[in-house]
Amino acid sequence: MRKINVFDTTLRDGEQSPGVNLNFEEKLQIAAQLDRLGVDIIEAGFPAASEGDFQSVKAIAETVKGSSVTGLSRSVKKEIDAAWEALKGGEEPRLHVFIATSPIHMTHKLRMTPDQVIENAVDSVKYAKQRFPRVQWSAEDACRSDIDFLARIIEKVIDAGAEVINLPDTVGYITQEEIRHMFTYLRETVPNIDKAILSTHCHDDLGMAVSNSLAAVEAGAGQVECTINGIGERAGNASLEEIAVALKIRNDFYNAETGLTLNEIKRTSSLVSKLTGMVVPNNKAVVGDNAFAHESGIHQDGVLKESSTYEIITPDLVGVSANRMVLGKLSGRHAFKEKIESLGYNATEEELNKVFKAFKSLADKKKEITDEDIFALMTEEKAGEAVKYYEVEALQVNYGTNNIPTAAVTMLNPEGETIQEAATGSGSVEAVYNTIERIIGKEVKLKDYRIQSITGGRDALAEVYVQIEYEGEEASGRGTANDVLEASARAYINSVNRVLNRKKWPRPKTEKIHV
């Protein structure tokens, strides 16, 4: 059975999703979980884009041990140099370098002739091979490129030292039959193709990213590029979990498998969803809440008698377990620490102390603390430290059906000063946000507001996601608390803090990479 390498680009292509801006700690959390999941390659970012990207890629490369960490670069020497400085401390430094090959891109974007593109690609790969032991080369917009030109340039870059050739469907345009033909043709036509692994990278603009990726595997692709939950720019990327489980369940057809630890899929999906603020739809394949729910009486009867009647995927396969140990207010520090470790966290003593304190506080209000509650507390602690400019100290809201909602908020500003303000609004949340805006002293536009419960029950934790525009920048934020208004305030402040954090390491506003 063929081994298919899994190249995860959640931290690069996935982070280009509108409204998603992960901070340093969050990127490290996701990278650690991807390593635990067993992905072969983690694309940690675009090191030349900003100091923030550079530092996060460097930290991930130096921390991750089980996966190969790579960074993206255009065919520009200074970007290759930046990638090397970020990645050289990793276990297996790897570069992902690309240039566009379709007529529309070469003519209108690059303004280069096909021969100039070949020369540039070859020179970049040769230059990269002076440093990197592993070089992957990508033909941006490969699926709209002339196939004979692709064959020419691929032969040249393999001779120059590229060991992986990626053929992206950059705009999500190709069909299954066409992608099968492209991979088959190149395997049969390029004379030195046996010296490289062919890789597929599909976007979901027409809803065919997963099916096209699997079609490429059928036609000989040895690597699949994808993201957790299928997140990414525009309609997103191919979904890692759907491809991995499809190869597992239908290995009789594909005769291929990944090396993933499949029972880490649900945990990875939940972490990415929480940190990005992109909620997984209930009907999402493999990881949606309804993936293993059966409402039809006929289905329920069949599953109770024999699960395989209606379940082709068992919940345990992807890490969904009905038998979870719950903690309560009598649970001790040792049991709590074991639970944290079982959820995949390696907490420092300081982090453990803070989260245990938050756990005890929550246990006084909530009878049973579930995995989801602890997961929320831990991610809140892990992600919060990097973005604290403003901090809510106290919140009071006066509301009545015949009264004007009024909020009073006490906050610490970036200088460490305590500021108190009050304001009204048409509702309680608006009153809170008007008060916070008054403390900040600048306009904050609320573009999206979403609330959900972490678990069921009246005492469930509330989780609020917001998207704002502040000082000309968009950012998302999240907050978790027993009280909806407190969670709302935390989410609002978290999003403002993210903008301020980003201004330390700004990203070029015009620099979006499409591969």
C-alpha cells in the first residue's frame, strides 16, 4: 500500500481565511497538535512576510520534532534567505518555493516570458539547494497552465534539485477527470519524474477540493496538501480530515494510506476551530457534531443492532468518545494535571496554577466540568498572554425591560492605569461595547458577533466570537465565561488587543500569497 505524505498548510494558507489572525502562542499550539496528529510536513508560514511570521516559523521549526517544518517563499533570493534563517534550527529544514506558470499569471502578474519563468525557477531551486536539504517547488496556477510547458519546467527544476513537485489548483477550477489526466500525463512524459514526489494542492471554489485531491492520489500523487477543517482563502482548501478518513475507509479502492494518528482528528479540528473562530458546521463530514448522530428511527434501530449498518466511520476512529471522565469541585490538582496532559497540553507550572485556579472557580458554579470546558480554559490561558494590552477587571450591567441598558466597566489600559467608564445602549451587549469603546478612545466597528455554548445545560460556559475593524485593521477575537456579557466583553477586548499586537509585527497589506 502506498504511503501518502500529508502536507498541512493550516498555519499558512489556512490563516489567510478572512478575519483569522493567529498570534504567536496560538500558532505554537496548533503546530504542537499537528505534530501529535502525525502530519508529515507543517507549512508554518511565510517567513519573509513580516517579523511576526518569521519569529513564529522559527519557533515552530525549533520546537516541532516529529514533523518536517517548511516555510513558503517566492522565487526571490532574499525571501529564500529569510526562510533559511527561520528554518535552519529545525529537524529537517525544508523550503517551499513557487512561481506562477499559467499564461494569465505569466503575462499579467509576472510579466515574464515562459523561458524567463523557467530560468527564474531553476535559479531559485539551485540557490535554495545550497542551504536546504529538502526543496519543494510549486507551479502556481498549475491547473490552468499549458501541460507541455509544465512538463518542460518540471524536468528542469527536478534537475536543479527539487524533490517534491506541487501542482496547485490555485483557483479551484479543475475537475476530477482533468486532474487525473494532468498527473498521469506528467508521470508518463517527464523523463526524470521518478526523482520527485508529485503533490496536489486543491482549493474549494467549486466544492471539489477533496474529490480532486483524491483523484490526484488515484493518478499517482504521493503528497496531499490540505488544511484542518478545510479552512483557507475564499472557499477554503481541501479538508485534511476528509481526505485522511476517505483513504482509511476506502483503502480497498485507493490502495494508499497516511501515517496520521486518526484518533487525534477531532481534537485537532476543535482546537483550530476555537483558535480561528471558524465554527465547524454541524453537518461537516468527519468532524461535525452531526457526523455520528442518527435521528431516523430506522437508522437508530439499525445502529443499535449493528453499527456498520449506517456508520461507515466509527466515532472512536477520529477521537470522538462517549466515555469521558468528568471532573468536579472535589477533583484534585493531580487529576486535573492528568486531564490536561490527556488533552495534549504540556503546561508549565505557572500555566497549570492559573488554569487550576480558573477550574476551581468554574467548579463552584458548574456541577460537572467536561473535556470541552477544560479545553476552553486551557486555550484561553495559552492564547491570552501574547495579546494583553487592555484587560477587563470588573463589569456591571443594569438591565430591565422598562429601563435603558447601562454598563459600567473597569479596565486596565496598556500603561497599567485603571480606568472606569459607563455608557448606555439599545441592549446589554451594545452598552458594554459602547463603554469599552469610550475607554479606548477610538472607534471600534463591530462586523460580526456570534455566541455558542461550550456544552449543554444551563450552567454551560458561553463562548463569544467577534470580528471588528479598529484603526483600519480587521481582527477576530474570542472570550469564554459563565456569563454571556463577560464573555462578550472578553471577546471584544481580545480582538482589539490582537490589532495592537499585530501592529508590533505588521504584515504587508498587499502581500497575499496564492498557491
